[in-house]
Amino acid sequence: MNKKTPKTTIELSNSEEETYSLGFELGKSLKGGEVIALEGRLGAGKTVFTKGLAAALGVKVPVTSPTFTILNVYEGESLKVYHIDAYRLHGGEEAYNAGLTEFFEAKNGVCVIEWASNIESALPIEYKKISFSYFGENVREIKYEFYE
């Protein structure tokens, strides 16, 4: 469990397009080596956010949730996107054993983890946690907690 106090910001998104744009904005600020831990129920916007983030990094192919493959790697213009879906994992040890933690410090890319709480014990000390909550049919609260 992370002992640092995070810097917290909250945004509201009224549509998939806004969620995509919020991901795009974050993506523009990334330099490589960051871990983005995403949380939220099914359909809350995690993958849409990731699509925007990947687009900002120059990924040209469709971004899909790696639910069954666990990891998708996308080539961006300057950075790779290591997109992990930890939904089917049961603890940090499974992430270690699957070799997923090696991507947490990859300076040539960013690591985006959906359902990150499933492997929380494997997360690095510094990461960006983003939680998605429903606030109505189309409205989402997106809470940023940056542990830096």
C-alpha cells in the first residue's frame, strides 16, 4: 500500500468524447516511465480514456482492452503504450510471475493498467491513479491521485 499522500484533482466528463479528451490531455504530458493505474466499474470509461492517452502519444492503430490477452503493446511516435488489464489477475505475485512488472519502469513507454487494484501490491511507489465513477447515465467523475 502506498504511504505517500497523493496530489488529488477531480474532473467531470459528460460524454465519451470528453473522457477521450481528458486521456489525450494527460497523454501529452507523459515523458516515459510513468505508471497509470485505472480503476472503475465496467463501462466507466477506462478504455476510452486510454484511447485518448494513446492517441496523444501517436498510436495510430485501434486501442482495445486487453481483457483476455492481459497485455497489448502499442507503438507511439516516441513512446510505447503498455496496456495491461489486471481484471483476471489475483494479486501482485501473479503480475510478477507474468512478467508484467518489467513494464512499470520502461523508460521507452508508459504503462496503463486497468483494474490496477487487483495487483496493487506490485505497483511502484510513484504512480498516477485515476478512478472513474458514474454520476448518471453519461456523466463520470474522474478522480486523479498522483503519487509522486
